[in-house]
Amino acid sequence: MAVISLRKSTCQLFQQGGARFDPLRVLSSRFESTEPNFGIMFDIDGVIVRGRTVLPFAPEAFSKLFDQKTQQFKIPSVFVTNAGNSIRQEKADKLSEWLNIPITEDQVVMAHSPLRMFNEFHNKHVLVTGQGPVEFIARNLGFKKVTTMDQLRHAFPALDAVDHKRRRAAACAFEKYFPRIEAVVLFGEPVRWETSLQLLIDVLLSDGQPSAAPEKIVYPHLPILACNMDLQWMAEAVMPRFGHGAFLLCLENLYKKVTGHELVYTALVGKPSEITYRHSEHVLQEQALKIGLKKPVRHIYCIGDNICTDIFGANLYNKYLQRARDTEIISQNIGHNSRSIDNLLGTEGELKGATSCYSILVETGVFSRTGGSNVSLDHSPRDFLPVENSYQEPTFSTENVLGAVDLIFEMENYKKNDQ
């Protein structure tokens, strides 16, 4: 098992997917205009808060980005989270409360946000899993025919048999009339893993009709759209907690054990997927226009605490931007698979703004130099393996989000032009 050891100073340069970070190129571009040509993407858990506790220095960091006189951001800023248990407005309201500045829903990218672009599934009957108002979230994204896991277990009571207290012996008389499930949408880790794992396998094995045992295993199985691949995340506990990536790992292995086939995702969204970073850049460029910038954002800085999602994802997107810049083809095809950025092409228009995406690792969340937890390449999502070591190395590392913002200002020479 390969283990990453991070012992690099803040300003040490790293190799990113074969291209070395060039501070002179960043600084020289800053003198072309007095307005910023960079933007920032912030992770939330482990960067701004841990659980419900606002981390020290977070409000101060954002006070440097927000103009109290004009009541708008001076730097294009968006929040990219792998959380999927709420809608964007709810997350924006919480951020406004935590940071003491107004945050709008247009600045928030949830793990499930890119699913709004997957129009081909919006009229299909989908089974959704996760926590919170998952049916409302699904309908808000455009899905019109939605069944939740609770609704499914009530329709097929004999399928949920682990918890004896919740068993219902009598089968529903209308089971055979239940409309066939046509796709599965996984928003996040459920509360009762045993129920969701069992019923998801049942739906996949029966090709969406769990009212009767299948005569044969249909493969390929139903389309699966999965959000949030975090194996672990950081809350108030002293150690990281299991995330949706751990649930997906269980589902993948159970399906393969039962069927002998690999579980295949139609799409994987949320960090580290390039799809999510593509969508997030679209949101960031829109924010640049809203605050009055005349030119698009050229340099993106992504601040996060998780090497296997935040850092890995930013580095992957940086590689995509390099390919696009080198070939002058922004619609560079990286493969038609669960990670394919082509799933968004044509839905958001061409992006001709950013040329670089830099990753900044903070030490207030999943990653900690003193926490005793090794960061393993195996922690990355299955469909992203194997991982080159270079993709796991941050461009910069700082202690906290305030240090990250100060570093960005220094690299962009923003303080001199802002005074």
C-alpha cells in the first residue's frame, strides 16, 4: 500500500501531472490589469467548519474577500462541497451565518449539482438514496418520477429483513403493479446502511422490478448516478468519519460478490470528478461577471482538507486545462466513462477562461500532520485508480484557510494592486 508523506513548505513547488507550477507566469499576468484575474473554490467541511463549529480564522479570511461597502465579493468565490443532504439555498444560509457575510445559492455547488445537466434521466423513474429531503432535492434537480428508499421498503416490506423490529410479514397486494425502477441516484450515505444495501442489490438484480425473483441476472445493470465519493470526512470527532465513498465501496463489493460482475457507474459526480470541477468553473465564471469583472478568471485556486478528493480533483482538472490549452480544444475527450467530462459538454457552453487550477491543502480537517492517519492512494474512489503520486501532491499547503487566502493574494500580487 502506497502512503503519501507531506512534509513540504508552503511555497515549495510541486510537479502536477507533468507540468510545473510557474509563479512568474502567475505574477506577470497580474500586472496586465488592476482587477483580479483569479478565483477561489472553497471546500466547506474541514476548511470553514467541523460539524457545526466554525473553525478559527475562517471569518477573518472571508472578510478579506468581501467588500462591506458594496456588499459584494471582491474576488470571485464559490463553495464546492461533497455534501448532498440539502439544497443550495440551505447551505448558503448556513454559510452566511457562519461567516457573517451574505452568501447566495448561486455561489454554492453541491455534490449533486451537476445532475441538473443529465436531462436524459429526468423523465425516468428513479430510486434515490441518502439523508435529508432526498425527494425534494431530486425534484429540484429536475427528476420528475422519484421513489425514495423508505417508499420502496413500504411497497416491498418483505425485502427489508435485517431489523426484526421493522419487519412486516404481510406483502403488499400491489407489489406487482409497482412501476419499474429505471435508474438509481445515490445522493449520499443513508442512515440504515443494511436496508439501502439490500434493497439496492434487489433492484439491480431484478432490473428494477423487485416484486419477483429474477430468472437471470441482467447485465449491464440499471444506470447508476452517484454523488460524493469521500471515503472519510471530518466532523467534531477527533478522527475522520466514514463518508459516502465507504458506502459505495460496500455496494461495489456486495454486487461483485453476488453476481460476479463489476458494478458500473453511469456517472460519478462530486469531488474529485472532473465533471464537478468543470461545472464549478462555470459557476465561478458567472460570479466573476456578477461582480463586474471584464475578463474571465484565468487562475483557479481550490482550498481543501482532503487529499483524495479536494487535492486530487483540483490536480485532475488542472491536467484537463493543460490539455485544453496545449491543443486549443476545450472539448478534449478524456473518455466516455463514469468520470467523462463529455457528460457536461454542450450543456454549459464552451469555457475559454481558466488556464490553470492550483490546489491548496489546509491542515484543519481530514489531513493533519499530527493526526497519525496516513493518506493512502487506495482511499481514492475505485474508478479513479490507479493514481499517480503527482496528482496527490498539493501545489501549496497552509495551516488554515486564512493562510491560504493570504498565500493566494501574495502569489497574485493582489495586495499591491488593491491598496
